[in-house]
Amino acid sequence: MNHMTRVKASSCALAAALLVGITAPAVSAHGAPSHGAPSHSGRESHARIPFTQAEVTAEDDGSYTVEWKAPGVRHVSIKANGRTVASGGSAGKATVRGLRPADRQWFDLVPERGGSLHLADRLIKLEGSVNFRDAGGYRTTDGHWVKMGEVYRSDALDKLTDADLAKLRRLSVHTVYDLRMESERTAGADRVPAGATHVVADVLAGSTSMTTMPTTPEEGVAMMVQGEKFMVSGDTAKAAYRSVLGGIADDGSRAVVFHCTAGKDRTGWANAALLTALGVPRSTVMEDYLASNDYRAEANAAALASMPAAQAAVYKPLMDVRAEYLNSGFQEVGKKFGSFEAYEKKALGLDSEDIRDLKRDLLVG
């Protein structure tokens, strides 16, 4: 444990630095290796998508669970690798077995009428990362769906293996946005797929606002709340997120990855901002944010178990994601900008045309 407590925690007060150098197996309940990706040519279907809920989950035994709800639809076919592997009615849950190994297993949910969905399990299982997952696969308030295979969010990439890099290259990872501080980048430089562009988008950029580590759990919670607010209104944070979201809006060559160290705080706000801009409801944005607790469960538990009990109690709020943290970010948006639309324009530099570009490129249906 000594090596972890010596990590530059003062330069990563949003808990990520506590996890630098720790590797742990991915949370097996959420992922399996798979391959294939949707095309990157804009919206794939202009037909209304009747699905109100749909998800693919890779199970520990190599099978996949596909669940869906499509009110008013009598029949839904589930296809994988060009063949029908399951079917059902307007709502269903199917277990699919016996598919050949793949980098990422994709499923097409095809209703009898309306647009189909192209989905995979959200987690990309890698040897050197535990929180590398798809930013998409969510429904917007107006019935569109965020395409999968276009944008990914992740924890640190410095421990990726050669096999990991080869997999990401096959998944067409084109640009990597590094949200970490200089000290983090120096301690563990990113490994990126061959041909990918590496962009530094330092959210904290030497900020001294979070350099004193907490001594009580309550101070830890307060630090995380203040850190979330800084990610909204801090000058370096606004510049970093402007680079990321503006780059995604301008770049038609995806896939794109943005990441910090633990993939939960700086990365969490980046994805919350992106999903909100795309029209995903706040409740879904919160679910995506809180999912880091599940994906990081083994790594966090191992880290806390290595600490004295009193220290673990102080550090646990830094390693968690909690609803109050993300809520404080949205509250800061309202306080400093008045609305999320004003935040997009004033802080992120995204005008109405940029938002239309994002929706055109990343939504289907």
C-alpha cells in the first residue's frame, strides 16, 4: 500500500490519483471481448425507433442477455453475425449462447416496423483498464438513441497491453483526449493505438483549488463537491471540455476516447455534458455516472482493504461517485450560467450548429 499513498494525491484530488498504478481485473458482470462497430457515416436510420428500453449484457459464462421494450410492436428479431439468434414480442429478455469469440459482439434488434438498434455490451474488456466503456446506447427524451461504437470513456490508458492496443485499433479508435494533469501524465504516459491522435485536455492544469487532502470523510465529500463545481466553472476545466466536445463535434473520424485516471470524475462530467447535450434525460445521465462504482468495484475494494481503517474511511468518498457530486455540477451550471444551453455556448463554445452536428452524427432514429 505504501506506493499508493505516496502517489501525488494533491495533484489529483478527485480520487483518481489514489488509483494510479493499481491494476485489477475488469468487473466481470458487465463485459466480454467483442468486435465490430457501426459505420461512422452519420445517422444510420431515419425511421422512428420504437424501442423505449434496450440493453445487451455480457455474462460471465460467455452468454449474452438481450432485453428490450418496444410498446405497440408485436414482433422483434434479435440478430448477431447476420443470423437471427432470438425473437420475441413487444417486451422480452433473451439469453444468447454459442457465439464465436469476438473483440465486441454486436446485436441488431429489429422490430416488425420502425428503425432497428445496433447494440453491444457497454464495457470494452481490456487487460490494462477496468472502466473503458461505451458512452452510447442510451435513449434521448425525444426517442432517438445515442449510437454505440463512436465515443468511449475510460480510466487511465498507461497500463494497456499490446493486445489491448491492437483491440482498440480494430475498434477504430482515432482520437484520445487525456484529461489528466501533467504530473499524472508524467507518472503514467498514455499508450494509444497506432495511428491515433493524442490530445491533452488538462481539466485541472495545475489548479491549486484541490491540493489539500481531507482528514475526515466529511472533508472528502466536500472536496468532491467542490471539485465537481470547478469542472463546470473553472477556467482550465472549461477550456479542456471545450476541446473535447468541440473536437467530437468537428471530427467525423471516430471512434473517440476521453479519459482521466479513474475514469469517473473528470471523465464523468465530460460524458454527462455530452449526453445532456444530446438530449439524454438527467436520470439516465446519472445512471451512467454512477456505473463507475460498479466497474471500479474490485479495484476500489482492493485499494481500501490495503489501507488502515481510519485512512480508508477518509479516502472512500474520493474513490466513490455519488449523486450529490454530479448534482453539484449541474447546480453550478444553473448558478453560473443560468441553463445548460447557456453553459454549452458560454463555457464549451458550442453553438446551435455544433449541437446539431453532434446530434446528426451521434444519434440514430
